[in-house]
Amino acid sequence: MYCPKSAPSPSRHTVFPLPGSAKNVFSLSASPPLQLAANKTDILHLLRHPLRHPSSAARQTACPPNAGEAADGVARYTERMPASVPFVEPSANEFLAQLESRSGRPNHFFRTMANKPEALKNFVPLYGAIMGHGAVDRRTKELVYLTSSFANQCAYCLSAHTASGRKAGVTEDEMTALREARNEGFTPSEQAAIAYARELTRTANAQASREALGAHFNAEQIVEITLIAAMANFTNRFNNGLGVMPE
């Protein structure tokens, strides 16, 4: 684990070209999450104080912070410890070395997953197939990924997708709305995708919001949106489970 210092610049954004593809990219940024923590020291503090999932009665509404919660209003979710497995060094994994040579910096997510080398090799093209160019526009993809990551309070994914979300046109006010589980201010199609991603993340079902997608998206787009939410939940749980924090 790297020692906590100041967080990287919000403009820093790492793009990894996928092997054999000039179009698809796997992108994980190094930006700090919006209003989540000012720097890695704050992120450490946040992760060491559990985040609680909202009660079932409040699942479809914003969840106001309790008196004991952090000043930034982030709801408590679950206990997280520092990374529980060692990082793999690039010298021990050629594919990892190739990824980091393209980015020019260490990547905690890749170095952790490299403990299972075949998983890392297959994850990168899968991520690109889901998050690269597809049937759903880039902004909607980022809104879905951010929605799930805020619901799970994944510091690493929020750090990454705050930057890529900004590049896709997500404003600071919209980031705040997603963090507070509010849907107003988005287009009807975006609201449908956001509500679906949030319910799917919270319940693993999304029975209440699934039907609304059909009014705005075709079958391919609905499958793509579901894959994005599923990918976000995969990376959220991988990072939260192993205590992987932003670089």
C-alpha cells in the first residue's frame, strides 16, 4: 500500500488501449472522488468507519446522513480494512507491466487482480467490451457506473469515474445528485437508467424500475446498461472486499 499523501490532480486520467483493438479502451482515472474525501488520508478515515446500507423503507429515496456520519454527508456502508492481499509487482507479470507502461503509473486495482493472472488478462477486454463504444452513449454509461459506485460507496471506483464522468459531461451538481440518490435534473431516459442501476445495486433485482427502461431504450441498450451496472458492482465489491484504495 502506498503511503497517504496528497490526492492526484483531478485532470489525471489513465487510458489503457486494449490488446488488438484501437477503439476500445480500459480507463481508470486517478482523480479523487467528488466530495468523498479531500485526499488519501481522508479516504483512509472514511474507509475505516463503516458505511451502512439504507433501510428498505428508504431505498427509493435520498438517505440523509445521521448525526454521527462524516461531514460530507456520505452514508455509512460497511467496514473496510487496508488491502488484505499484496500487490503484484510488474516485474512478476508481463501483462501487468504492459498495462502500467501505457499509463505511466502504478495501478492498485490491476496489481491486486494480478494475484489471479488469468482473471486480469480476461478482465481488461471484458471491461472494454462493456464500457467502450457501444449502443449506449458515454454519458449514460458513466451515470450508471457512478450510481452503482455511490450506492456501494466504493472509494476506488468513485475516484476513477468522477474523472471519466466529468469528461463525459457529468456536472458537479449532477455528481452531488447521484451521491444523494436524487434523480431530478436528468433527462427522462437518464432517470430511468439511474433508477434501474440504483435499484439493481441495492436489491439485485430491480423489479420496480426495469419496466421503465423499455420506454427509452431498445433491447441491446437495456442489456448494455445492465452489464454496466453489473460491472460496476463487480469492481465495487472487488475493491471494497480487498480494501483497494485510490493511488
